[in-house]
Amino acid sequence: MVRSRGNLSEQEVEAFFAAGYGPKQLLEIILGLSQKVMSNYVNHLAQTPVDEVFKVYAWEKK
């Protein structure tokens, strides 16, 4: 979904549904991705510090 920027092929959607998922789960994925993007953008603008416990995983621009 991310790599194709939401432009899934018909085969990818069919494979997703064949695995037992439905349209609701597809929309849930879109909701989760959009929440993550919004959170990242806001945190970058607000310069939100990384919680101490997660600092070992922090990504830094080089």
C-alpha cells in the first residue's frame, strides 16, 4: 500500500480478499497509515522529543 501510494493492483486486492480479509480491513489499513503519517508530520513540526525508553531506536538524519 505504501510503496504503490495506494494504487493497488486488482491482483493485490484479490489476494488480500482471498486471504480472508474484506473491504473493512482494507479501510482499516488506510486509516492506520494516515494516522501514522499525520502523527509523524505533527511530531516533526512540533519537534516532539523521543521518549527516553525509545531513544535507542531513534532515527537521525545524517
